[in-house]
Amino acid sequence: MVSSSANAADEELPLEDHECIGRARVPGGVELRLVRSGDEFTIVLDGNELMSSRVSASEAALATMASTRLGSRTAQEWLIGGYGMGFTLRAALAVLGPDACLTVAELVPEVIEWARGPMRKLTADCLDDKRVVLVGQDVATLIDAANAGYDAILLDVDNGPEGLTRQSNDHLYSSHGLDLLWEALKVDGILGVWSAEADDGFTARLHGAGFEVDEVCVSDGHDYDADTHTLWFARKRDLVS
């Protein structure tokens, strides 16, 4: 699925100077466009910016802050949904050891085609790293199939904890979805969720599912505004102990 790095409720992106170089439809969801202006790439939904190559700090922080919370455990197994522009994946590869395994779930095949095609310089061969397993499935399918399989699950598939790119994503952030995420994580594993803004209801649901919750406000890293994004890091503790 597609990662989101800007609030789709914001004003429409001025596209006069942008060339549309690709279109894709999320299965069961919206149409996306890849546009380019010079060396800058943007993925657009209904004229609104979902993600841009000029803004990446909070997406990278999703990986680096998760890694810090996990510590130095060996042979870590991560699940990342979705690929987006690969900022989270590249940040994870930079901090994890050679024995790690990162499964990337990206439901939209055109997103990977764009990564290997017009955005190949930005991609920087991260998809060919031997630690990466690329899966063209709904991340929810992998979560449902897992049983204490992952040290970290990082979700940046919408604009926050609600279905944006496809309505069926809502269940990921529901109480039942959080129960499934709990089961998919190893003890002391971390669920990381990216959002354009805070959501008190989602924080409450995380607590209700039994997670130890750390909500962090981070800068988007853009020099010309003061936008911030919200990251949740929810740790699965051993309830028996």
C-alpha cells in the first residue's frame, strides 16, 4: 500500500509546473498520480500531496526511533507497510544489522515500478538489498498470518489511523485490528504508526489493546514550514510476567 507523508486535507498542490508521469489505482481504493517538477517527485491524490521527495524526516524517524526502542537484539524481523517512496525502508536498512530481514508489503505494483524507474536515483537500490523481501500483498494479510513473527511492524499506509487510500484499511486501526497486530508481534516488539496529526481515539485504542504507548511529535524536516507529524510506538509487553 501507499505511504502518506502530508495531510491530504490540506489545500490542493499547485500542479501547473508538475508533469504527470504515472497513474495507478489502489485496489479497492483511489487513483494516484506520480508528478515531477525538476528533480522533485510527488504522489498526488485528488490534487492533494500524499508524499513528496522533498519531505522525509518523519518517515525516516519511524524506522530510526523504532530501532532505538528495540535495542541491539540480533536477527530482527520487520514488517513495513507500504513502500511509498522508500524513506522508512532506507532508514531501517541504515540502522539494522546484516542478519535482519525486512518484509515490505506494497499493494500497488506501479509504486514499485516508479521506484525502479523514474525514481531509481532516490530508491538507491534499497529494494535489491539482500535483507529485503518485497511482497505485493495487503499488509493486513501478512499481519493476519503472523504469530509472534515480527520484532517491529511499521505502518505508513494511510494519512493516519484511518483508511484514506482504501476504506477497508479502517480495520487496521480498529480494536480488532490492534488485537491482530498484538498477536503478530514478538514479546517486547514495537508497532510504529505514522500520522499527519494526533488522534486521541487511536491512542486510547492502543492502550485498550494492552500496548505500552509512546506518542511522539516530530518535524517533517522541511525548511520552509513548521509542520509536525505524529508517530506512535506501541510496545507489546508480556502480560504473563
